[in-house]
Amino acid sequence: MQPKINAFFKRQAQIRIRTEARREGGGAAELKRPRICGGGATDAKVLNKKRSYGQFHLELGQPDFLLHTCAVCGMMYARGNDEDEKVHRAYHKSYFQGVPFKGWRDETVVARSEGGDRIILATGENSCMRNSKVQEVIKVVEKELGFGEGKLLHKLCKVYLFVSSGRIVGCLVAEPIKAAHKVILSSSSEDKHELPDNKIESAQANHTLEFGKISFKREVLRRHNHPDKNREESQGPGAIICKQEAVPAVCGFRAIWVVPSRRRKGLGSQLMDAARKSFREGSALGISQCAFTPPTSAGKALASSYCKTSAFLVYREGDV
């Protein structure tokens, strides 16, 4: 007599499966028994292997098949990879909003603002230049401005960090120089304020559309740009031509960087002001004593705005 009716049906099912297997294989092949845990029929359990699913992709010449490049921060990462996604989110936030910064115990503060923002100085003398936060910011600046890895800093550099709301949102790297070269003004930039930007001529077309008491007239606008202005734009916004004759200079602005979310708000000018006041002990430097490395188009606009002229000073590696 069976202890439970379930055991009877399990035995009948096994006999039926074994009989069908003999019929198909001609009696040569035998079906293997399932693995049973436990000694009795009451607690018998069948262990089934779990299936493993793999994700496959078709490579059909996609430009970002393996790695995707972020259009904002420029970082390359693998979409769908949890670790890569996490690293990208952290880097993207640091790039766009600034590097998190809790502060140092002994900070060399060179400038403060009413809102609580401050500019701190990191040099080799106060051993802050080797700090991990400074190196993290420098890596972002090198990537953004096109410097080679480890090519931005040297032992004579001074790093100015703009700290706001617990984040480093701006950075200026200054170095001592001996000479610089004055930018040559083009004819279009000299007479830019005297020439009209464009001349607009309006010509009224003959045909008019009328809908009851409402009439629509077509107006044609023709814009004539000045030829000198077109020539300047064709040279490129970053084209810089300097005089061969060198003039004395003291401080060189090697790199200036501000996070995208805080640009065009005067942070770059505040960093340069702080550098001029603290670069040399005892006295502040004039704008005419400072020079820039060959700037980008955005850097050219910043230098022209800060110096109040397009004929600012530019220095090269040989002038250091």
C-alpha cells in the first residue's frame, strides 16, 4: 500500500517516459534518471539547471558600436555597462558643475566674495599642487584645452582654484615669464567701430495678398557685409599674428578654464585679478605685465575683453 497517492503517479510517469524512449531508440538508448535528493519518495526534488542568456549584437559599421562619446563632456563609455554608466555620470557632473571640494585644513585664500565664494592658491611650496583634487581638476583642464596628459603643470606653476558652493568651478594656471609679443591688429578690427556691420535694403514686392480687409505684403531684405569683415572671418577666429619684437612681461596665463554652467559670469576675470594681485609678493601686476598662451577663439574673446583691447600680449614656450 502506497503512503501517498502522489508517489504512485510519479512512478507511472517515469515508466511511461522510459517506455517511449525504448521505442524511439530501439532499446539501445536508455533515458537517464533524474537526480533525486533525499531518501524517500515523499521529499523527492528534481534539480533543473538554469538557462544562461547572452546578449548578442550585430556590428554593421556603426560609429559608436562599442563606445559612445558624450556630446557634452566628451567622455567615451559603453552604454548598458553599469560600471561605465556610473563613471560617466560622476565625470559628467564634475565637468559640467565642478569638481566636489570640501576644503583643506590650511588654505591659501587670495580672494573672497560676498556670496562666500573664494579663490585659493596651490603651489609646490604649500604642497597643495600634489593634492588629488588639484590633479583631478588639471586632468579636466588638459582634456578640455587640448594639453597632453601631464604636460600642463611644472614646478614653477601656480594654480588658482575658484571654489563655489562646495565645488571647484574654475581654474587658472600661471607661470613666470620674461617676455611676450603684442598681437597685431587687423585693419577690420581697428576700424570696426567706424564701419556699419551691415546695410539692409528693403524692396517691396509688387504682389499683395488680400483676405477681406487684411493685406499681406512681401518684403525682401538684402544684407551686404563689409569685405574686410569677411576676410577676417575667413582667417578663422583663432588666428593670431604677433609682432617679432618682444616686450617685457612677468606673468603668463598658461591655462584658464571655467565649468560650462558658470561661463560668461566673470569667473575668468576674477581669477586673473587674483593672480595679478598675488603672483608677485609686495605689489600687484598690471595688465600690461601679463600675457596669454596662444588662445582658442573663446580665449581670444576673453583676453580682448579683459585687456580692453585686441592687441593683448601672447607668449611662447621660448619666452619662459
